[in-house]
Amino acid sequence: MTTQAEARARLLGHFTETLRALPPGSALVRRHPGLPNAAFHRGVTLSDDFGLDETRRFFDIAYWVLGATAATADQYLDLTMRSWRDRGWATEFLEDPPPAGYASTSDGYGFAIRCSIDGYLSMAGTTPVFAADSPEGDPLPDRIDQPAA
């Protein structure tokens, strides 16, 4: 079983790799400048199995997708889903308004990208379970910038 520090680091890597598939200047942010009252939390560590197994935990965090607009949200959704499929992840896309896409890796990471009613996009990620007493490691950043090409 992986440690929380390892799981968080790998989750950050998956977010960063996903950004590579998006248009230049894209980023993931906890506070979107267009939504000053809608900040996401810094991530939360939760009990596995709805609290039935207190020895295992998982970590969950969400970000706003900076760069996407109501006019380009569909393009960002398509690029993200393609990126996840190209990496061999299991994916599911729901067109029901508002549209959303989901992916899971073979080693237990889960991802979602969702479009709000106003066209804002959010992306969330969840780690596989880790031992509850494992070290947390570094917190995930408030902003993840697209890596240089």
C-alpha cells in the first residue's frame, strides 16, 4: 500500500500531465478570478469504506480550470477526456446538462471534470487508499500551472 505522501505526489503529477493536453496558459486553481466566492478547499483526507475501516484513508481535492470559458468549455472537456483515454484510463462521459467526464487509473486514482451551469469547469482528483498513519507529505498547491512544452 502506498503512503499518503506518495499518493498526493502522484495525484499532482496526474493533474500536471492532464494540463499538457489543454490550450496554452491553462492552469488549475483553487480560487477562480471569475468566481471569488467559490473557492475549493485545500483537499481533504477521508476514511475509507464510509468510516467502517479507520486504518485506511484516501485524499480528495478539486480545482477550477483556468483558461476555459463558456464558449470553450466543450473543447476543454474533449481535450481532457482524450488525454485520459490516451493514457489508457477507463473513462465515462455524461452529456446530460451540465456535461461531465470521469476517469480512473488501473492503480486506483479517480478524476472528474465537470461543467457548471455558467460554463466554468472544475477538475477533481482522488487517490487510492493509503494507511491512515502514513505521513501526509507536502500539501497540494493552490495553483498548478501548465508545464512548459
